[in-house]
Amino acid sequence: MDTPIIRTGHINLYALSDVTCYIIRGQQGDLLVDTGFFMHRRSLLNWIADYDVKWIFLTHGHPDHDWNAAAAAQQTGAKILLHEADKDLPRNFASQPVQATDPRWKIRNITQNIGGALVKTPHYKPDILFEEADRDLLKQYGFDAEIVHLPGHTRGSSGILCGDVLYCGDAFTAIFGKPDITPHATSIPLMQVSLRKILDINPKWLACGHGFPLRMRDAEPVIRAYLQEHEYGS
């Protein structure tokens, strides 16, 4: 599909294959959340042309999220934001190898590490490297939103809490059309802490990096079951 889909009436999203990107409207310009993979380049750039994109927020430095960062920045003049902990991850997947979050993903995890090491995102340089203490950074740019550090999938994985929506990247997923735990994580203990943080925030919506936005009421039992099964906090 080459056009954006409005799923909830107030979340501006772009979905092609299983990758989802978002636009958050702001007072001084708009913010693009993630940029998709190589096959999304043309349709993503067409989509954001209808917005005043001034900032590009990368939830993490994996190629299916940052592949079009350079192209989108060139088209719009936008500044790219990435967490400091992921600054060396783009084009260097092996710097943060991932583990399977559940035994059912073991084979997929092997291919993820091999494929990730082979695929190289077009070069870009983040304009703004933020840290956990910079939670209110987006307010400087006219957004009533805060950055939420959600490490685990990568060390720098981060989201944005805006109104009743938590844009969570791959901290949680709907990659297979239903609420699910992300199949891979650089640190499973950190991912579990971030899942607990999502429960504490308790937004109405989770806008994931894969799949359509989910209602938290549908995601919550999946998160709690996983944490209980994997003995969170033990």
C-alpha cells in the first residue's frame, strides 16, 4: 500500500509490508517517527511530502527503521534524533547482537544476526544525540510530548509519549497482526524492565514499529504473561 492509513482517527501512520512509521504534528513543524526499509523509500517520501517535517526521530538504529533517514532528511531539511547509546549501531549491527526473547525465535534470531550484519543502511549522521535525561527535549520543538527510554531491543531504543499514545518502536510489537513481545533483544533483562515501564505508563494506545497501533488493554495481558513466565524481577 502506497498511501498512509489512519487507523484510530488521531494517529498519522504509514504502513507498507510490516513496517510502520508515524507523523506527530507540532506547533513549529512535524516529527517523523522512523523511516522504514529500502523498499519503502519512494512511497514514504511521497507520504511525508504532505507534512512539514522538521525532525526525524529514530526509535533505534536498526536498518528497517533508519534506512531512509538520509533521504528523508535531504528532502525535508529535517534534523535526525537518535539515542546516544545507539550512535554506533547504524551500519554496524554486530555491535549489538540480539538474542531470542523466547525459544520459538531461536532460528529466526540466527538469521536476524546474520542478515543484520550484511545489510548496511545508507550513511547518515544524527544531528541530535539525546540521553535519558533529555525526556523533555521535544517540548523545545513545540511538541506536547516526552521521550521515553525503552532499552532492551537495542541499548538506545526509545519512544515518545504524546497524549494517549506511546510510540514505542520495537519495545513491543504487532508484527504478526496481534500483540506480541518483540522476537529479539540486545538485552532481555533491559527489555523486561522496559515492558514494566510500559505497564506503568499505561497509555491508551501503543504505536508499534511493526503492525498497526494497539490498544493497551489488548497489549497488557500479553506483557504481563511474558513477564510472569520469564520470572521478571527474579
